Amino acid sequence: MPKSKQRKHHHESHRPAGTAGAKKSRSAVTVAVIFFALFGMGIAYFATGTAILWLIVGAIAGGTGGYFFGKQIDRSLSKK
């Protein structure tokens, strides 16, 4: 009969939390800022033509709106 105290036991390998196996959560803010900035530039292009000043203003306004929109999406998805 085998002696169970002398046998090697199989242990599960546990990874501590927060190591290389954990994925970083992507933020919706960066995607929304880029999308809304391009959208704002598009509106400025169709409204004023190729005026560089207004294209920059449109990109900044769109990026600002995209930042707040992305923050709201992150906040609503983190509630679960």
C-alpha cells in the first residue's frame, strides 16, 4: 500500500493578482476624442473651407466634446 505522506502532492499554480496575466482596460476617452476631433474638423471644413484656423478650432471643440463623451461612457461601463 502506498504511503501518502511520502508522495508529492499536486498543487494548483496560482498567479498573484496584477501580474503579467492581467489585461489593461482600454479607455473609451481616447477613441472618442479622436473620432470627435475628426468630426469637428469635418464640420469646420464644410462650413468654412480650408481655413486652417477654423479647422483647428473645430478639432479642439470636437476633442473637448469627445473627452466628456468618453468619460461618460467609461463611468457608465464601470458601474456593472
